[in-house]
Amino acid sequence: MLPILYSFRRCPYAIRARLALCQAGVAVALREVVLADKPAAMLAASPAGTVPVLQLPSGEVIAQSLDIMRWALALQDPDGWLARGDTPEQRALTHACDGAFKHALDRYKYAERHPERSAHAWREDAVACLIQPLESQLSETTHLGGEQPGLADAAIFPFVRQFAAVDAAWWVASPWVATRRWHDRWVASALMAACMHKHAPWRPGAAVTLFPPGAQATP
């Protein structure tokens, strides 16, 4: 039996989990979900109803994206993502990403739902809590852990990708040169391409979709 991954293609939390699974080469049965019509099997495994959710053959459920990343890389970590990208400093950046930055990002992206402040103000908050610290680090090294990527890069990138897409013209003209270069490198990577394949929504009785692409189920 394979672990089952409930995922939603565009969700940044699910993207970071898929990036780690691709990097590790750990095979799972992918179940793409429609967030407006979540499958009962997923809700039975994780009543919170958020993605990603990884259900192991033992019945154990891992419902936090960072925990899924660490689970996969603990099994296989060919390029040392954990050793290079899970230091206390990088954990602090990831915490900022998932906390203050995500809070500001959601309000920047959907500013009409949060009229108490302007989109510009929310964007400035997002820049201050994450983009500026990233720029400081990435002006010195190609990735957050040095010249090669690590867990923190993969954990943070999907959220910066979402931030960049809110106002693409502003992002391209922004002064965050090193961060944009880092972002663009990830966007164009083979790893990102592999984890962003489109899949039909899963339904009970559907054939198993192996993930990553080309993965082989272990007998």
C-alpha cells in the first residue's frame, strides 16, 4: 500500500509538500481534491479539511505541510535538503512566511475583502516581514542555505510565487533583485514542473495516480 496524499494543485502548502516528495523520490498515491467538494475519505482522515493531508499505510495522518516535507526527506534526502535548509535561522524565516507574511499576503491578494487598509499597505507589511529578510540573505548566497537549495527554500518559495503573481508588473519592477532571481530560478526548475502536473479530481474507485511523475510503486 502507498501513502495517500490529498492535494490541491495551486495551494502553496500543497506545493511545498509535493516539492519535497519529488525531491525525495518518495512514491505516494495522489488524490487531487476540489476544495468546494472535499472527499469524505479526506475529511475522515483529517476533519480540519485543509490540504495537504498525507495518510500513511499504518493509518497515521500527517496534516501539516512542513511535517510532510520532513517525513519525505527523512526517508530519502539525496541532496541534503534537511541538513542545509532546516537550521534555526531558516526555521525563523519559514515561521515568518507562515505567520505574518501569509496574513499580509492574503489581505494583499484579496484587498477588497479587507478595506480597513489599502492593498499597498498590506503589500508593504508582506515586504517588511519576509521579502526584505530574503533579499538580505539572497544577496549573499544563491539559496537560503548557501549555493544549493534546501528545505527552507522549497517551503517559502510557493508563497513568494503567490505574492509575485498578485501584481506581476510591480514585482518585475521591484528592487528585490536577488529575491526575484531566486524566485524565477524555482519557477523555471524541473522540480517545479514535475510537481505542477494537472490531474483530474479524485473520486472513489478511480485508478491510482502515482506521484511523483514516473514513480514506481514498491511491491
